[in-house]
Amino acid sequence: MRPRKNNRHLPPCVYEKHGAFWYVKKGKWTRLGNDLHAALVEYARLSAAQGSGMPALIDRAWPEITRDLKPSTVKQYRYAADELKRVLVEFEPGQVTPRVVAEIRQHYAATPNMANRIISFLRNVMHYAVENQIIEANPCVGVRRLKEKRRDRYLTDAEYRAIRAAGSDNLRPIIDICYLTGQRINDILGIRLADITDEGIRFTQQKTGARLLIEMTDDLRAAINEAKALRRSVRGLTLFCTMRGGRRYSYATVRDMWHTACQRAGVDDAHLHDLRAKAITDAKNQGLDPQALSGHTTEAMTNRYIRARDTVRAKPPSIRQLSN
């Protein structure tokens, strides 16, 4: 991934002399260090400080790229930005070619979802560079996405009961409300007490912005009452909150509780997000409206979501006619 013809182990403007590495710019020699790794780290710091190089470009483009994005997408892009600043530490924007982009994609091919996020973020960075006349063309154009494997895990009723039974008092109502509403975990943790009425629970989905009302049922009311019965701070505004300070539960906290319950129950490869998949799939099998429950904008999107987890049932032919 280094475009130099000679000394390919060194980034641009870096030379090895008298047992040390030096950064040479406009006739000025700046000592980076004796060790190559330490020299590269110092080189990245100098490049960013001088406002040049890919790390600096990524930092400049960051506010523009993330301005209107959802928090979950910003989190993914933060990881992508850190990875690219590390991988492209010795590159100037004009040295990032389609071949370099393809090599980055291949480097992360073992995790195709993350590889696509990294290339997507890099495409936005280079688009910013084109708009600001830093480079002539976006090198990410024409580099195809990797095929992402769709998760097809379906949580059975027995597994659901086992995990719920093994869960803590704080986790059980979260599991039930995740399933009964079919919403994403971050939307569940964001339920405010003011969102709960006799009609049901009102949601504004964090990911899509969709607004929906999940109608109140006896099961949902029982789960809400169980959550309200937990010890909580009087200052808490959300249904699920910490005892101290009344802050909403973090995703990491609930994820750890879920993993502990799964281990105790002996259920492998179960994610918190599988509760949403189970809810939407079960709603369809029970003759309900899975698209309304999921908040998807199209029926096709809901059908693809269900098809990956649903089981096709087929009735076998009779063998009696063969014995006549």
C-alpha cells in the first residue's frame, strides 16, 4: 500500500540516516527517532499538526461528514476514522489511489460489514477532498462493496424462556418489552415515562426517525409494571434507569447482563438484537402486521428481514397410494 518506488518501508519525506529516522520538509530535517514504529507515530503527529496528510484530512472532513448522522452511525464512522488514520498514516490525499482503496477493502475482508463501513467513510472523506479542490477525483468510485452475510439466527421459544429465567430482575422486563414491542434495544432503553399512556408506548425510532405507537396489551402492561416496580431513582425520567443519578441504562450495561444470562442458560450465539428478529417473525406467524411493528418503510424490507429467520413449512406426500 506504499506508493514509493524505493525504500518502500518508509513513508514520503522520511529517510534513514546515521541510525535514525528523519522527516525532511523544505530542507529542514526533523528527527523522528531510532525505532521505526516510534518514528511513524511521530510522523503522523507532525503531519496532522502541519495540516497535511490523510490523518489531517480525515479530521477536517469529520464535522462535515457526521453533521446529520444518527449516533449509531457516528459510532461506526469513529471506528472507521481511527482505522484509516492508522492505515494511511504516511499518505498524502493524492497518493490514495483506487488500488490503495481496494487493498484496504481486502485487508478487512474477513469482516465484510466493517470493511464496507470503512470504505463508505473513506468515500465521504475523499468526496470532501474533491469538493475542496484537494484532489481531482474520488479514488473510491468504482470499488465495489463486499457481500455482507445476513444474520439468520432465530431465537426459539425455549431459548427465550431459558434466557429470561436466567436473567436478573433488571433484565427480565427489558427482554419482555423488547419482544413485545419489536423495537431496537436503544429505542427500548430510551423509553421515557411520559411515552407510556393507556393507549400504549410511543416511539420515535433513533435509526429511521419513524414514529409509531405500540398498542397496550395485558402482556405489555405487565412488563411495564414489572419495570416500574424495580428500585429506581426518583429523578429518573426513563422507564429503565440507574439507581444512582437516574440515568438511562447504557447499551453496554444491558449487553453484559444479556451475555451473563445466556451463559447461565447455556444458550450460544444469541444477541440482544435477536429479540427484535423474533418479535417481527412471530408477529407474521401469528397473523399480525410485521411491517407496522418493525417500523420499516417498505414491505419488501420487512419480508427480507423475516425471510432470513423464518422457517418454510412443507407437508410431505402420502405413501399410502404406493402400497396399493
